Amino acid sequence: MAPEVAGRPRAALVVLCFVQFMLILDDNVVSVALPSLRDELGFSDSGLAWVVNAYFLTFGGLLLLAGRAADLLGRRRVFLVGVALFGAASLACGLAQEPWQLVAGRFVQGGGAAMAAPTALSLITLLFPGAEERTRALGVWGAVAALGGTSGLVISGVLTDLISWRWIFLINLPVAAVALALLPRLVAESRATRRPRLDVPGALLSTTAVLSLVYGLLQARESGWADVVVIAPLLLAAVLAAGFLAVESRAAEPLVPMSFLAHRTRAVANSATLLFSVAMYAMAYLLMIHLQTVLGYSPLQAGIAYLPYGAGILAGMWLSARALTRLGMRWALVLAFLVSAAGLLMLSGVAAGDPYATGVLPGMLVTSLGCGLSLPVLTAAGVTGTTEENAGLGSALFTSVQQVGGAVGIAVLVTVSARHSDSRTGSPGAATEGFAFALTIAAALVVLGALLIGALLRVRRSVSASDPTRQTPARHG
């Protein structure tokens, strides 16, 4: 049954968006605080990387399983359990006295996020059944997610510099408490009307495949692509993925039905989302490093420098509905991707000595404008055609693609940047050349996404303008 709402779906949306902001915030909130964590808790360099990796690993690895479990066991129930786990783990992180305690807390945080994030998105798609209101709600959701990603750097810098790194975790507690208190009053339980058994073999194979993939990609940042700790998990992920497809093609009640993956609009949207996430996660990471190491910004200054990025996203969000109405889903996304690619190319030219206003800011604003234009439409396309039976699965798949794309982007493009800089050792602008090379590749990936959308996203113009969340492919094949 669909969620029953006591006349206040907008209030529910506010609560769900605050939770999403908190979850995405923790993707990168620890980045600025890492030196303080190392000094106070005594982390080794390799151990410090796990403060970041632990969250990515469980968040990305458990999404599909959690999303399908929400469809079967109840979306509100799984969401509330996820938020409770996340809040408890945040408290444990904030009170940690030993490195292992903080890393363990981050693992549990990622697991809670994997339960809460896709379930919240599936609730939104059901809370707003009308095309226009759903698109608007998904737009707000996408904007909050993007703002959470950029705000983490600002909030982390402020809290770490002015109070203590512990508050980057403890700040989550009031958000979790409010969500746990209010959401049960705003949204009734919902689950798939038909209750098939959970596909345990498919769940195990998909979860371990994504965990292995994310682990291998994260290890590449530390060890290089030729190391056995990178090659072995990536090969294992490929084997497990092949096993998953084989099992799902024969299962009576598959975790991910092949027909679900074959839906053209969702398939194109998820593929484009993967490319977009690779580029944007890598850009955020590389630009933060570039601002501090090449342009000489302090952590707090670098965080504050990101504030206009949020303003650009909001402006893009405001323009997105107009672009969608006038151009349709296909060309609105192509435009958004090309604007983002132009912004990335502008940022790739930022070099030592460039002033912020004329060097960094223009590219940042153009990139964020493209992000804001793309997020609402991309999210709507990614959950197109999902129903009460599979809303959790569709949301989990879309979120999983974003997380895996982020891990790929950071692992691959950060490594590419470092290797290119190393090859220019002795050049006064070696670090800048590596940064520029990586962002140029990121821009090329976004252009590839635009070409993919333009060539393969076949939707009827009359449908896309009036009901962008329920696209009907003009043809298959």
C-alpha cells in the first residue's frame, strides 16, 4: 500500500530532506578534520584513510539489499532503523577515545545511511504521486543532497577550527532525534502489496560484489592500480557480479528483476548518473586539495570558498523546471551536462596565484549551475516507472550508482592527477598540470554522458513535458 499521510506530505519532505542532508554531509565531513583526528587519537596514515573508507564501503555496499528489504519489510520501519543506527554511531564516533572505536562507528554510520537514504527517496516518490509535485519534491531532494556534499567541507572547517572535531559527528544527533520523533506521525507504513521472499543468494552476491568493488577502488588511492590489494578485490567483484546476473536470470523471485534493469529510461539515467558522479565527486576532492596546496588556502578558507557552489546549485534548481518544460527531459539533461562540462574545463585552468574572484569563482558557479540543472531531472529519470512494488529498489539502485560513481571518481581521477603530476616532477607547475589533466578527463566524461542521453533517451515530448516521472519510451532496442 502507498504511504498514508496526515495531510502533510510537505512536512514529511522537510524531515526526509534534513536526514538526507545529514547522510550526504557525512560523505566528506571528516576530510578537513583528518589532521586533528590523527593528532588527537594517534592514527597512522593508513589507518586514517579508513575513517573515510569505512563509511563509503558500507554505504555503497549495502544499498541494494537495504532498498529491497524496505520494499518487503516496510519502508518507514527500515528508514527509522537506519536513522537510529546512524544516530547511535554518530554518538559513538563523537565520543571515541581510540582509533578503532572511530573506524567501527564509521562502519555502522555507513550501514545506517544505506538503510535510510534510498528508503527516504522511495517514500518521496510515493508521497507525491502527481507528476508536477513529484518533480518539484525530487528537485528539492536533489538540491539538499548537493548542498550536503558541499556544506560538509564548510561545516567541518568551522567546527574543527572553532570547537572540536567531535562536533562534526555530534551535530547529527538532533537531526536524527527529530526525524525519529516526527516521521512516524507524518507517514504511515508502506510496503509492496505482494510479499515475495527475499532473494538471499542474490542479496549476498550483490552486496559482496559492491563491497569488493568499492574496497578495491578505495585501496587504489593508497596502493596504486598494480597492487594485489587493488587487483584482487576488483577481480572478485567482477566474478561476483557475473554470478549475480546468472542467479538473477534463474531466480523465481529475483532481488533485481532483469526487466527492471532493462527499462530504457532508468538504464540511460543510471548510466549517465554514474559518469556524472565520477566527475563531480572527483572535482570536489581535487579542488579542495588544489585550493590548499597550490593556492595556499587554510582549511577554513577552502571550506568557505565552496559557499558559492551551493548558491549556483540553487539557481540551477530554480531554472531546471523551466528547462524541463521547454526542452523535455532529454534535452534538458543534455544542456545541464554540457554546462557542467564547461564549468569543469574552466576550473581546470585555475593555477597558482590566480585570484579567487576571477580564477576560481567563475568555473565554480558554472559547474554548480549545471549540477543544479541536472539533479532534479536526473533523479526523476532514475526512478521513472517505479511503483509500490519496487520503489525502494529503484531508489537504492540510483543511490548506489551515485556512491559507486563517487568512489570510482575519487580513486581513478585522484590517482590520475597524482601520476600526471609525478611525471612532471621538476616542473614548477606539476601539481597544477595534474589537476588540470584530471578535470579535463572529468569534463570529457560529462560530455560522454550528454552524448549518451542525446542518443539513447527516447521519450515522447508530450509525455516528458507533462509527466517527467512517468516516461514512456518511444521504442525499445
